[in-house]
Amino acid sequence: MSTISIENVSKCWNNAFVIKDLTIHIHDREFLVLLGPSGCGKTTTMRMIAGLEEPTSGRILFGGEDVTDLAPRERDISMVFQNYGLYPHMTVRENIAYPLRIRKVPLGQHDGLIAEAARRVELESLLDRKPKALSGGQRQRVALARAIVRQPKVFLMDEPLSNLDAKLRISMRARIKRLQYELGTTMVYVTHDQIEAMTLATRVVVMNHGVIQQLDIPENIYNEPANLFVADFIGSPAMNLLPGRLENGTFIGDNIRIPGAGTGSHDHVVLGVRWEDIQLAASGTGHMDAEIYTVELIGDATQVTVQNGKQMVVVRTEKDFKAKFGAPVSIAVQPNRAYLFDSKSEARLKHLESRTHSGA
Ligand SMILES: Nc1ncnc2c1ncn2[C@@H]1O[C@H](COP(=O)(O)OP(=O)(O)O)[C@@H](O)[C@H]1O
Ligand SMILES: [Mg+2]
């Protein structure tokens, strides 16, 4: 069983905590993604799982066995890093063979294992080249082949797609997801890219400042954000966030009133609503009158930004939508799709936690 348990793990550098009391139980065959902004502690967490960094406190278990004090080589893992870490003086074949040599896999098995790994990432024709004669995408595939050749219990991947161009990143993403499914290997994958996290993960850990903000399946991360940080971090374009207050269930913000946005009253709230949960309406008929600020065709939809004073709101409309900049308009928010957060604690308001966001 390739489960991983991270139990109350903290990491200090120079008396400052970069990881604070982290607990995650990773399931066998899970694709767990650590997601968060740069500097939030993703790589540090990964390096502690790998054994490259020692936790200041807490413990790490593989399959129920405490590995906290084991060296990286004593843990059955393989890693892929952003910069691939290929050996420039070795051919592709030798690079892929390296983990087999290090782990003293009998020589007679090498050719078969290398061929199998190369086949899975379509490198068969490139085995005799040196890394410098490869494109970025091909190098990335060598790093993958090297990670899978030994069939470890656990894969650790730290921003493995960050150095690829946008198109290649999307095809490699699909390849990694498929590979993990075929091999059935437990995966811990680090990224700062929310789309990558949402598309790949069975569960996502959203981190900020070394603290878990939410650990959940992608659907819940998107539909039921636990706090303002997660709401703001997930979604593209970002969720619209409007400051205001709640009065007997009516949200009152700058030039906007939305009856039925919540229940009860609360002095300091932030209302969050995604662009797909707002419609444009004729001026004077919606929750907020505004002007068209800009109109951007993005392919299958049009992204319209409307403005009222300092308040900007992004709305999704049909792809053939046309309007003049400055034209008067109104927006209508679906009240049952709005999220309310306490402005101070940034937590989602409790009375909304149990509400379903099941459509219009
Ligand atoms: N070897 C180190 N010594 C001191 N501070 C470090 C070291 N490695 C990382 N840090 C600090 O720990 C924090 C988390 O870094 P890191 O885990 O690399 O974040 P991420 O991978 O999410 O970008 C950062 O503030 C970083 O500066
Ligand atoms: Mg990092």
C-alpha cells in the first residue's frame, strides 16, 4: 500500500516557520496536487516527503511505516523537477538507465525496462541522443521515463511542466494524468497553476504561507471554497469580490443590492460571485447599474467588464456579444450562487456552508 501520511509536520528556517503543522493523509494511487502561490512552501513539503529535507517536528509515514529518519534512497520514490536534472554527458538511454544502476537492478532487466519506459513516453527513436540535442518537451519526456523506469511506489513531481510552452504543457498534462492512471502509482504533484491542479488532481491541497487553506476534491475547491483565499485563487477570470454588509439576507455594497444573497445580518462581509453566475441586463433592471468598461472575445465566450465607480465586475456573455465602451448596462447576480465571507477572518460564513450551489 503506497499511502503517505504527513503528520503534524512543521519546518523552520532561521526560527521562522515556512510549514506550520501540516497534516495530509495521501491515499494509495491518489493523484494529490499541492497548489499555492510562489513561496508558500510547496517545494519544502515535497523535499520533506522525499527525505531531502528534515522536518523540524512531526513525522512522515509511507504505508504506515515511519520514514522520517530514512534517507531519500531508502524511500521507494522517484522525482521529476522543473529543470529535469538530466545528465548532459549521458545519452537518453543512459539517463533512463541511471536509477536502475543506482538501485542495482540486475543488468539483464535493463534493456526491457528502458524500452518499456521509452515506449510509454514515445522516446524510442531518441535513445542515443544527448540531452542538448533534444527539445524542451523531449527532455521533459526523458525525465518522465527516468522517473517511471523503476516503477517506484511514489512519484513526486515539482512543477514539471513550468518550462514548457503553453500548448505543450496541455498535452504533457494529459500524458502525465494517463501515465499515473496506467501505472497506478501514488502521485504528489506540485504546481502554482490552478488549472493544472484542477485537471490533474483527485484531491487538491491549497496552501498559503505554509498552512493548508483547503484540502478537497477539485469540484469542491471550485464550488465550495472554504475561505476568501481559495475563492480568489481558484477560477479564471478570478471570482468577483465585492465588499459590503448583509442586512436580513440582503447584500448591500457600493451601488449594489442583492436580496436573498444570504440569511441574517453581518456587518463586514465580502460577496464573491463567479463571472458565469452573473448576467447582463438592461440598464435599470438588475442588481447594479454600470457602464461597459471593456469587451474581450476569448473564443467560446465574451468576457465583459462593467464598472460603477471603483467597482469592477467581470461577466460571461455569449461569444457574439457586442457593446460600445461606456454604454449603460446592468448586472443580475444569481443570489443562490453568491458566496459570503467574513471580511476579517476571511472564512466563508457558516450559515452558507450547508447551502447547495446547484444552479439557477
Ligand atoms: N534552504 C532554505 N533556507 C532558508 N529558507 C528557505 C530555504 N528553502 C526555502 N526557504 C524559504 O521557505 C519558503 C518556502 O519556499 P518553497 O518551499 O520553495 O516555496 P514554493 O515551492 O511554494 O515556491 C520561502 O519563503 C523560501 O524562501
Ligand atoms: Mg517550489
